[in-house]
Amino acid sequence: KFLYLMGKLFDVKIIKFIEDFPDEQSCREHFRHVREKEGIVCKRCGCEKHYWLKAKDMWQCAECEFRTTLRSGTMMENSNLPIRTWYLAMAFMTHSKKGISATELQRQLGHKRYEPVWAMMHKIRAAMGQREDLYQLEGMIEIDEGYFVTETSKEDKENQKRGRGSKKKKNVGVMAESTPLEDLNTGKKSNQCRYFKMKFLENHKAENIDQMVEQSIDEKSIVFSDKSTSYVNISEYVEVHIVEKSSEEVTTSTLKWVHVAISNAKRTLLGIYHKIKGKYLQAYLDEFCYKLNRRYFGDRLFDRLAIAIAVGDWHKKG
């Protein structure tokens, strides 16, 4: 019944996953091979040559004999949850097209407590975010901002009572790597989109936009935006900055993909999580972009996430 329910919710991929990883040992073996492929680095001396001690279930440095556990230096470090629980969570989060809430994942895993499941999911999202930060968008980039509704904090509620307004709407900078295409037979022009980035912004100030552009977009890129005063310095960070006055036509053509992304992200987040605290919004955006940017990976998406979990903060590309 458990397999049937998961198959119905997340298609047959999750059933294949359970066949491939039937127990804790199979997950530990897989995670060990993932780590060895990426390379083990000694915390004490920095040596990259290690031996696996089967009896101890850990690696030993060839130089200083310092020992490294299976979870050490990964996102699983200090977690008491079994590796198979992590693997199941990773499978649910990658095989589901839209996503899964911590409450639903807790139910599917049959775990007694909500907090460890929630914390594990946020560590997985952190790994996704770190992976996304390794890359910059390049070529022709669309940029705009969207507003995401988040749960009102206690401080925001107090401000509302004092007549200071609500802070429920959070500003998010959205960037899309867009490639213009033209049909040689019809002459019809369109855009094909490759990768996206979404960054939470504290406010509309140009300095926040500048920082986002500098960190997220290659300096040789061409950026398209509207005439927002927040974008006045973008040209200092990229090759060319093309500005167009805001209109319905600009929204549906020049800035088409950023608005498609904003719409899809809002629908996904509200449909699954209902209420998101403002301080966790970036984590959910990271998960959305991670999966969106790897939408053609298919079964390989789980394997890529396993690498992201394994390398932790090492910041190796992959």
C-alpha cells in the first residue's frame, strides 16, 4: 500500500528508487561512492588520499591518519536521521514536479516528529542554494522584480497595529537567461529560456540590485529591463543594459520569461506551502530554481542532488 500511494503521488520513479535503495546499507554504500568520486579532503592536513576502513565504516588519511566519517563535511553532518531517510526525502523533493511540504513528507516517512523532517528539508534546500550560487547567468538576460506574500511575523503584526503598514509582500529579483530565436521560414521571433535565478531583496534600493547583478550575471552579458530607477547602475556591471518603458507588450515579449517564472513560482509555493515565513523565502526560491534549471535532467536530478549534499560547503561545480 505504501509503494502504491507513493507511485500514485510521485509516479513510478519513486518505486524504482525504493528498489534501488531497499535499506540503510544500500544508501550508505551509494553515499560512500558519491563522496569518493568527488574526493575526500582531510580536515587536519588537507591531504586528498584516503583509505576506507571497512570495520570502522570511515576513511583514514594516508598522511596523518586522521579519520573522516561518512557524514563528516556533508549536509548530513550532525544529523541523527538515517541516511535512507535523507535519501527518501531527496527522492520526494526531486521526483515531485512541484514539491512537497514538510508535513506531507513527515506523513510519507512515518516519522513521529515534524521538526527533524523540516530541518532536514531546509538543509537539502541549502545544498541546492549553494549549488545555484556557483553559476552566473550569461548571454542575454531578462531582469525584473516580483512580490511574494509571506506569513506576517509578530513584529509585522505589531507594526500594523501601530499604523505602520504590513510587510507581508517580499520583493524578489528575478533573472532569466533568454536566447532570441527566429524562424527562417516565417520570420517569427521568439525567445528560448535556459536558466533562472531568484534573489530576495531587502528593498528597492539600487545598491541591492547592483549587488544581485554583480553576483548573479556575467559581466559580458546583455541585460534587458524596464525603466525602474533601481536599475540605474546595471550598465556598470554588464556589457550592455537595454531599457524599455514598462508596458503590456514589454511584459509579454522582452521580459516574458521572468514573468512566466514569477507566476509559476507563486503558484507552486502557495499551492504547496500556503504560508512561508519571510526569513525562509530564499530557501524555497532556491529549491524552485534548482529544479527548474535542471528540468531536463530526469532521473539524474537525484544523483546531482546527492553530490550537492555530499560536498557540503566545498563549493565544487557539478
